[in-house]
Amino acid sequence: VRDSFHPRAAFMRLENGQLTGNLQEMQGEAQRVWTEKIYCCTSREAVDRPTVSAKYAPLLGTRRAEHLLAPLTGADLRGTLAAWPRNKKGGTDGWEAGHFKDLPELALDQLARLLSQIEQGAAWPMALAEGLIALIPKKATAGGALDQRPITLTNSAYRVWSGTRCRQSVPWLRQW
């Protein structure tokens, strides 16, 4: 939901038991609770890397397969786009699947060159690095922050790139 009120109102139960529909309060509560209870739990034991490596390295060493991807091309991106329905919703950039499907090959080739530079270490342009996180309730009744599933909506260029590279990685994954 960008700038308008969504017809399906969302509420979250705060830790004090009150309900809120205020987006800033919901975002703050979700960030606080997820950070404190999931990601930064002080009681969580630190990972003993040498022990984990000693245990799993022999298993992983025999399963090594080099992950080589061919240079990205506009045709590769077009292959991913071909599987997208024309009415697939867009991302944070406002572009929908139909917009990408209508691009000429030259434009997809230029996008592929940009994405290749990023793969080689160039920084993501700010317009492509943006994501919008939406909290999707796990159940119909208003719950707390941990009862929400965070979903990140990215831009369409990122989605076509990640979809292409995932599709191209399938043979490598099958070797495992």
C-alpha cells in the first residue's frame, strides 16, 4: 500500500495488550520485538565455528560443485520475463511485468550490463536497493509483532535479476 488507506485495515496488539492501527507504532513495535526476541537474543549461545567446521566440513567437502554462471544477457532476462504473467504486480519502482515485457532487447541488454557490473562488485543504485517491508498477519485476529510475517517487496529489476539467477542455478543445486 503506497499512499492510500487500504480497505482491509490492519491492527497489531502491542505488548501492553492495546490494539493499534497506527503504522508508525506498528513498525516501531515490530522492529523492537523482532530485534529483541529473534535477532539479538542475549541468551543465545555464540556459534563455535571451529566445532561446526570440524563436524560438517568433511560432509560438505565431498559435495563441492563449482557455481559458475554465464555472463548475464538481455536474453536471459527475457527468459525469466516470459514466465511472468503480463498482469503480475510490480514492485517498489512502480513498474509492472507488462512494462518489462514490452521493453526492447536493447534496453534489456543495458539492464543486464548494469546487473553484471553489480555482480562484479559495483554498488546497487539506490533506486534498485530499496525494499518495502509489509507485515502480513499469520492469523485473522490482531496479534502481536511476532504474529506477523514480514514480507519484503522489491523492485521489478531486482526481481527479474534474482529470478534469472535462481533459474540458472538450478543445475548447480541439483548437484548437491
